[in-house]
Amino acid sequence: MTEPSRPDRPIRCFAMKVCYDGTDFHGWQRQVGYRTVQGAIEEVLARITREEIVTEASGRTDAGVHALGQVVGFRTSSRMDTNDLRRALNALLPDDVRVLEARIAPDDFHPTLDSLGKRYRYVIDNAPIGDPFRRRTCWHIRGPLDEGAMRRAGQALVGTHDFRSFETDWPNRKTSIRTIFDLTVERSGTLVIIEVEADGFLYNMVRCIAGTLAQVGHGRRLEPWVGAVLRAQARVEAGPTAPPQGLALLSVRYPWWGPEME
Amino acid sequence: MTEPSRPDRPIRCFAMKVCYDGTDFHGWQRQVGYRTVQGAIEEVLARITREEIVTEASGRTDAGVHALGQVVGFRTSSRMDTNDLRRALNALLPDDVRVLEARIAPDDFHPTLDSLGKRYRYVIDNAPIGDPFRRRTCWHIRGPLDEGAMRRAGQALVGTHDFRSFETDWPNRKTSIRTIFDLTVERSGTLVIIEVEADGFLYNMVRCIAGTLAQVGHGRRLEPWVGAVLRAQARVEAGPTAPPQGLALLSVRYPWWGPEME
């Protein structure tokens, strides 16, 4: 990551667990003229540290996508303590983004490259009438979904596969091979909750999976179809990309920090 | 309520149970140049019925205040069936307001005047770090609240009293006497949930009660103070008015329609 501007002081690497409601952000990545999570955090960090700080996240989230446990890293010569840093950020950040925790990370920490795995959640509001209070965090599907069929169908995706059928073409990747460790589909009242944990994700992968499993949930496709889509290795075979607001990055795992260690 | 424009057809009175996220509305009441719930509903009703419809609600809600079961009435000569009306409204309304149910009401129905009682909920997010996903529906109070003390203190308000200590002066009322049937304070994880049911409410009454009980929850005031505030009959004695976003109108009761009958 970028070096801070005062190399006369010892440099430390901070890692922060960050939560945000993505609705009113233009995604994670800094963009001139747009309100982004990275832009909001870097602006406040500059005020706190009086350095020009460049942050890195475990991965970008698109406009409208949320995070409950995004991990953000940066390097600074500021001598601030982790708790003071967290408090100062939360005092100055807008209230749709909060720093849940800050830690000193290993010197060579890189949130994207060091990640061992990430877990995403996709939530569908499956009530006959969409809940106004869930419209920012759910995909509303009126017709009843069979979550058991979705769960069974989704198991075809668990394991190491070429997931190009579930990747939006742009940007192209060197490889589309990823390993899904876990894929669950649960109903909680009117909500259908899909969770996917993998060593890495392709662009729009969870939203493509959610849109594909919804086809099975509707009964428009049979359970074995999902495995056939995977084997076809062609995006046109899969279901539509589900809308962004249902998606949230839950957690990121590192050798030295992750959900297992809490 | 206002008569529809086609008196040649029989006129019926409809009652609807309406849910809205009040964040992006300038309150219930129609106001030129502002986005209001009444304005949104009347605009869609005019398109559906081709009549100029005037609605009445059980009561106004302020900007930022929500409703889970607001009751809205109107008169029309439209022959539409209640289910078709609900579906047509939900198809055309913005997704932060939904019609949960529509019924034919008694001919002389008036949502404000006929109400036997209403129930409001006020929610406090009492986590050390405010949840970005709850900022639109909760009042964030960082310091730990003693919800047991709030519950006990609040019982002084149950019964028939002059509640002018809990009324924002404007608009003045003929009488400030109301009857609170039930006042509960419960903790659910990091949330502290206050519910108040009464035969009627003064302006800002629930928000004044929430702000007052929070003083007790903080330990800044002792439990008997709430009764003393009530007896003082002076607004200056009570706590601050809690912010609007924590407040939601839960339900309204009528002789022929209410939560008890469901």
C-alpha cells in the first residue's frame, strides 16, 4: 500500500473492520464527484492524521451493496492508538458508515491480496407485499420461493469450479476458478437468506448465483439446472443478476484475523 | 370527508392500512412542493379512480416518523374491489409506502374522529457504535440505558392524566387530558423499545415521553421524577423531545377494525 508522507516517523499498518449502508454511496471505490465509502474514509483519515492516506479494502463493493464487516487497511506514521482512531473516525464519518474495530496489522498487510476467504449474504424479501423498511437491503420477490429447492440446487456450486457462468464479463479475469466452501439458503419468516463463503469472488458472482437460485425457487427451473449452468461455462445460461441492494459483505478472513478468531 | 366528484354513482368509503418509511417524506400531510405520504397516495388514487380524492388519516405523522399500520380513509364512487384497489396502489406508489390492506368502511367513517386508540413504538439503538442500518429507524444513544428503571418510571404515566408536560406547545389543544392504557419498555439485544397505547396523543407526546424516560435510563434522573414531571404540568420540566426517526405508528383501533380483531 501507499507510503505515508512523513517517513521520518515509524510507519504502522492499521486494519479496520467497517460497516456501511451502501444505499447512498456510489460503491466503495473513490471517484471524483461521487460520494463513495473510500472517499469518505480517506477524507476523515486525512483530517485525523494530517497525512494523505490511501486505503485498500478486501474488495470493492458496487453502488448499493452493503458491508457488515468490510476490512480496510492503510499505512500511517500517526502515533494514534487503535481505540482513539476508531472513535475519531466514528465522530467525523457520516452515520451510514461506522468503524467497528481497528487493529495494528502486520507490516506487509494487504487487505485484498492476503484474504483467505470472504462471506457474502444475499437477502430476498419474499413477502406478498414488499416491506418499505427492507427495500434498501432486500430484493423483493412477491411470488413464494421454495428455499429448500434453492438450498439443494446450490450445493452443485460448492467446491472448486470454473465459475465463469456466474461472472459478469467485465472486467475479465485471468482465471474464473474459485472455491466455494459453503453455500446456505435459509428462510427466516418472509426473508430468504443466501450466504456464500469462498476463497474469492468474481465480479457480480453472488448476485448471479442469487438470480439463478431464484429461478429454481420460483419453480421456473429444476434443481439440476444449476449444475448444468456451472458446467456450461457461459454467462448466458445462468439466471439474471440479482439487484445490488440485497447483497452485503459479511466478513473477511486473514491468517491473523477473522471470524474464527473472535 | 370530502365527497367525490361523481355523485351519480353510489359512494363508498374505503379504509386502508398503510405502512411507510417516513425518512424521505415530509410527513403525512399534503404540502405544495414537498414529498408527503398523503400527496403520494392521493396522486395515485386520482390516477386509479379518475376522481379527485381527498384522504384522511388517523393522525398526522411528522417528517421522519414512520408508520406500520396508519389507517387512511377516503370516499369514492369508483366500483373497484378492495383487493384490486390495494394491488393497483402498490403497483403505482413509490416503494417506501405500501398499502397492506383495504376494506369497505362504514359510510360515516372518519379515521381521526372514530379512533378508539392508537399504539406507537419508539426505538432506541443503545449499542456503543450506532448501527448504520438502524440510523433511519432508531435514536442512537451510546451510553448504556437501564431499561428496567425506564419501565418502572413510565408506569406513573399510565391512566388518565393531563399530559401537558409532554406536549409541544404548538398547536394548542382544547384539553391535554388523555388516557394511556399501556406503556412498556423492553430490551431486545442492543435495542430499547418503548411502546405507548392511548386513546389519543398530544403533539410530540411519545417523543417527549421517550426523551424523558431516556433521562431516567441514563441515571441522570431518578424514577419518581417522571411522576413529578407529569404533576408539574409544564413542558420545561420534562426531558428533551426525542428525534423523529425512532418513532412509528403501530396500529389504530376502531369499533369495527383493530388489532384485536385480526
